[in-house]
Amino acid sequence: MDSALRTAIERSLGQTVVGEARVHGGDVAVAFALDLDDGRRVFAKSHSSAPPGFFGTEAAGLSWLREPGAVPVPEVIAVSDDEPNHLVLAWIDEGRAALTPVHGTTERGTTERGTTERDFGVGLATLHRAGAPSFGREDRRTTGSRGLPNEPSATWADFYARNRLLPLAKLARDAGALVEPTIAALERLAGRLDRVGGPGEPPARLHGDLWAGNRLVDSDGRSWLVDPAAHGGHREFDLAMMRLFGGFGAECFAAYDEVFPLADGWRDRVALHQIAPLVVHAIKFGGGYRAGATDAIMQYR
């Protein structure tokens, strides 16, 4: 950590940093475990080329997800979007998923159920049910690596079209990430969401980027949410993201369904909600994500 960043963090915290170590902090930020002179350890990160308001947006999203008390979310200790920008969070001691023995045997012996997965499914359902004022964000802050808009909308179809599919179609065209027939199909789909998106639902309180790397499991087996692109949206979006990249157990989805069952036909809409992250990845990384995005889009042409 350079001296300017250290000084800025110490000023924000009102504490002296007495020890530091680099840690994994995502694909855009540099991150550190910091030991403070009051005995605390905290997590801190900085992003040298962040857009304006980058960490303020993340801090607001974390605090919003933390409000219902449904799923553990790290406390925001300090945040600054002035250079050198930084976000400081309470430290989470990572561990491994907790397992609870279940009576009964199989050919491999005693079966086991993941209490970590089940508890997370229940918590996520409770978080979603806490709701949002509208689809989008009331502060209108953009989120994600491509700065996608979050303008408030009255319906999910309007939100997903104007804030996700149409902006992504433009970005994909500008980057040459998808061929023109696929982009045209994506733009047509944006006008048909009210017909293919299933029954209307009120806006859910979403993490917004819920792949396995944005869930931490602590030393007690509890799941924590980090690095959100938080907004009010369709709850099937978070669940589709979880299925896209894996890392969440069957117990998680089963527990969610017990608490907050999805509307009929949800399986037919998984790919619909995966289109946005797939197109983002096609723009950023190309490769197989182009085919994945194209396949998902063409299911709804």
C-alpha cells in the first residue's frame, strides 16, 4: 500500500495502521487486510481508475442489503470517493460451509445436509421479500463494470429493457462483441418482455451480481454478501445468476422455494435473466461467452 492511500485510510478511520497484507479483492480493486492500533482488523480496497462515486455506490448498496437483517453483510466502516478512493469494511474470517448429519444412509454412508446452503436460501428469500421502492435505484446510481443505468421503473419489463438489454445491445455493437443478427434479436426482445417475463411481481431487494465469489462463508459457516450491484429488480435475476456460474448447493434453492416459491414457469425464464450477465461477459471477455449469450437470446426471439 502506498503512503498516500495509507494516510487517507488512517484519516478516514481516525486510527493508525500497524500492519497490512494484500488479499484477493476482485478483478478491479487492490485489497488489503489492515491491522489497526485499536486491535481491530479491517478489510480495505481502492480502485485507481474507478468512475466517479464508485465506492459510495457500493457502500450504499451494502448498507441497503444490510437493513433487513436477512443475510449477513459487512458493516461499512469508512468510504471515500476522493483520491485515493477507498472502502473499509468489517473483517470477515473466512471458513468453510457447515454440514449437519442427517439420519439415514446411502451406499456411501451417512447422508449430510449443508446448513450453510439451507440458511443462505432462507436468508436470500427473506432479503428479496424485503422489497424495494421501485425497479432500479432511487439514487439512480449506475452499477457494475459497464456502468449500467438503474433508473427507477414501475415494471420489471420496462426496467430490464431500458436499463439492461438496450444499453447492453449498444455496448455489444460498439465493441463488436456480438454479431448484428444477435444484437437485433436482443433489441426485439426488449420490446417483448411483458409477454415472456412471466407474472408480474413487486420489486425485490437484489444483490445484483450474485455469483459464488460474492458470497463469503465465515469460520462459523455463515454466508455473507459482498460486492453488490444492488437494486430493485426481479428476484429470478439473482437466482439465475447463481445458477449461471454455480457454487450454490441444491439445499440453498430448495430452502428458498420453501420460504418464497417462484411463479410457475420459472425454469423457462432462467436464460432470460442470464442474458444480461452473459452479454456483459461477452463484451469483457469474448470467447465462449459470445456463444452463451447468443444461445440465451435466441431462446426468446
